[in-house]
Amino acid sequence: QVQLADSGGGLVQPGGSLRLSCVPSGMIFNIRHMAWYRQAPEKQRELVASIEEDGRTYYADFSKGRFAISRNNAENSVFLQMTSLKPEDTAVYYCNADGYYWGHGTLVTVAS
């Protein structure tokens, strides 16, 4: 059983930056696909960015140019560097592995 520990959220002012981390534990094998999702209050969970084992990335339109996803294959960890944050980025951010395992979420609040 794989468990994902996502962290790094917090309160940040508009225009600020945060770096989210996701570290797995448990019966870990090579995780091919890792991603970050987010869910704002009263909205559906949406994909933020994803990264494959070979480094290929995908970004949602709202995250292009502001967010950067990266991973450490040796540790099966994934990171999300977020810059130029906006109030509309406020949400709980979730790490996902292979489309199946989920972290518990880390809250990002962007407010002045």
C-alpha cells in the first residue's frame, strides 16, 4: 500500500510563491505518472500539472508559465513550485500517483 504525504501549503500574499512536496511511503515501486490536483471550495477537483517518469510534463492552462512540476525518480517524490500566486489559486492541493493513490491534501490560501 502506497501512502502519499503532501505538504508545503500555507498562507501567501498575491504574487507570492510556494513549493509543494509529495513524498510516498509504503510498498513503493516505480511510479510512472505523478500529478497535482486542486479543489477549491464548492468546485470540482481539477488537474494542475502532471509529470511522467521520463520527464514529460503537462500543465493546465491556468498553471502554464506560473507553476513548475518536477520529480525525483530515485525517491518517487514530486514537487510543485508555484509562483505569481493569485487569490483564485486558493484550494486544497492533492498529490496523485499513477492515477490511483492520493495524498491527504495541503491547503494553499492566497490572500492579502
